[in-house]
Amino acid sequence: MMASSFRRAHLRGSEELFRPTQGAGPGVAAAAASPTEGPPPARAEGLLLRLTEEEIAQLADALHRLKFPPSTPHRPSIAEREQLEELRQKLLAAL
């Protein structure tokens, strides 16, 4: 048999891939503590918003259509769109 002339290359820098994450430097902690882009933090005290029965029914119907879309798309009338937009503005104003 012939001896193989193939030499295995040594991987340098692989210890960087397997270094422990605990005890990381202050740069990692600062990066973890800094806020990121995203939704604003939720308020701890909660919100109280008074909705009429009609507004609650509109919300329930809209959520039902989002969760279970019909086989034929539902196009709301102009009046329905205006009512939903008013409700959306009311909800956003409460934030």
C-alpha cells in the first residue's frame, strides 16, 4: 500500500465558534440592554376603553374574517370601511 500524501489542514479560529457565552464582555451586555426597533413596550397598568355593542360586533366580525377567510373575498362596503376606520382611529387614540 502507498502512504497517502494528503495532509489534514488545521482549523484555526474554531475556538472562537465554541467559546462560552457566559461571562461575556461588557459589549455584549450593553448590546442586549439597548432597545431595538419594534413595537413600543406595553403599559403595565393596562388600558380601559369603552366600546359600544356595535363596535364590539364589528371587531369580532373583522377578527373572524381574518382568522377564517371566506373562499370568496369579502369586500366591505364604503360605509363598513368608514366605520372600521373610525373604530381603528379610536383604538389607536387610546394608546
